[in-house]
Amino acid sequence: MTSSLLSDLMNLNLSESGEKIIAEYIWVGGSGLDVRSKARTLPGPVSDPSKLPKWNYDGSSTKQAPGKDSEVVLYPQAIFKDPFRRGNNILVICDCYTPAGEPIPTNRRAAAAKIFNNPAVAAEEPWYGIEQEYTFLQKDINWPLGWPVGGFPAPQGPYYCSAGADKAFGRDIVDAHYKACIYAGINISGINAEVMPGQWEFQVGPCVGITAGDQIWAARYILERITEMAGVVLSLDPKPVKGEWNGAGAHCNYSTKSMRNDGGYEIIKKAIEKLKLRHKEHIAAYGEGNERRLTGRCETADIHTFSWGVANRGASVRVGRDTEKEGKGYFEDRRPASNMDPYLVTSMIAETTILG
């Protein structure tokens, strides 16, 4: 009875009582990976981020400001429909500034926006498709969902794109997330079970420029909320289990207008050569703990050596057969870890390949 009433109250349709809506302001915390949020009431529906009020929070509690000067200001940047409260309620992706209007050190969106607003970059209309891999962990023991406590399942092989109670673990959470992202307005393009049991992937894209980062962060936030309700822990660790188990990446599919036009394959090859020259810089920005994943085994390239190839999932960069055949298209940077910051990765790829 109490549970039923609680559910009813959570699903109240606010439009029946007036114009007021709830806006959930979301930002990236001090670790660069933790998503934080808080809600506020607004007098009516809003569809333009510039019409939303700026807000502030205690940065000393998120490791983003000292206690003696703790105010950090939230600038609304992107709006999504709220799949939890529904109606006209919204999720708001924000970035963070000092009261003087300077981006705080962990605000990677501001630097990315400068790159994407560069006329040379904007003219190339960079498209991104990001494959976000992640792992479900059993609460309190930090061991993958579906794995025997203190033990291991059968070796990899039957789990990738699998079906069955002994092979696919957490599908209800995954499907709930899929539909919630579509409802929110995120351009989620697919899902699949991954090679390691308890590990899944969703894909977002194609997205143009800065919107790729906004949509990945919104999708991550929604997944955090759904796993919270399910009592399961979401892990973006790039190598959650040692040994011959696949790690978790965030492969970044990328193209520019020049690459998508006739003769684009030659542009792609030149871009890959530019990536090779800055391999160490990219690796340093592609996620914490990535050295545990990029070992040259389990469908990865060695972290110390840049390589590329057609249809080669053991390379740093993979070019698809269709791109080779058609002489234009996109390529896939397979180096980013699952815990990468999408603002940093997408803008860095554009900067290297377009601005040189």
C-alpha cells in the first residue's frame, strides 16, 4: 500500500496543477567522471537553454573549489526531456564557471566549444558516433553482474550479442535505458551485449560537434539513475576484471564533410597520419587506467604503438570495408577508454585532424 502510494506520488502529472515544471541541473564533478545534479522549480516550460537561469552549488563538496571560496556557477547548455518525471520536466546539461565567469579547471566543455566554434572546424561539420561500453557490478561486492560471487563464469565466447539467462545479465536495465534515452531526445542509435558477461554497450550518434559530448553525458546520467533504482552499480572502469576478459572502451567513429564527399578516403588517410604524430598526447587524454586495457590483447592495440588497418579491431584506428570500397566515409578511433571525457576526446580529434 505504501509502495503503491509512493509510486503514484512520483508519477504525478504536474500539468494538472499548473504551469510549473522541474528542471534537473546536471554537471560533471571534480573527478571528471562523477555526474552531479540538483533540481529547481521553474514557472513554466522551457525549450531553449539560454532562457534558463544560471545557478550555483557548493564546489567544495565536489572537489571543485576551496571551502573559503566555494561557489561555482552552472551555465545551462543543453536540454533533454526528463524520462523520470516526464511531462514538461527537463534534464539540463550544464558546465561550470567561477563567479567571475571563468571556466573552472574541470570544465572541459568550454575548451571543446572553442575548438568546435573555430570556423575551419565548423565548416567541416564533424560527425561523431560514440560506442559507450560499461559494466554492471553487483552492489557491495564490486563483482560483475551474473558472475558467481568470488568466482568466474565460463570463458568469453557465448556472451557477445547473446540471449539467455545464463549468458545475458541486466537486459531489463539496458532496455529501460535505451527507451529512456529515446524519450529524452538523445540520438541513441543502438545497444548490444558485449564480449565480457555483465558488460554492455550503447551507441550515440551521429552527432555534430559539441552535441556528442552533451548527449553522452546525458545518457550516462540516465544510466546512473536507472542502475540506482535497480540496485546495481555502473562501472566505467576500462578493465574491471584482470586477465583474458575484454576491457571497456568508448570507440569514437568520426568523419568530416571532406571525408564524406568523393575522394574522402585520401582525406581519411591523411587524418590518420596526423593522429599517429600525436599518439602520446591523445593517449594521455583518452581515459584513466587505459594502460590496463590497451595491451595488444582482447581486441585492442598496444598502448605504446599506433597502428591502423581496414576491418582490423586489433588496431588503434579501424577503417570499415564500406569506406574503403566507396572511397569515402568515416573511421573509428578505438583507443578511448570507457571513462573518457567525450568533450575532450571529440574536440581533440577535430583539432588534430582539421586544425593540425
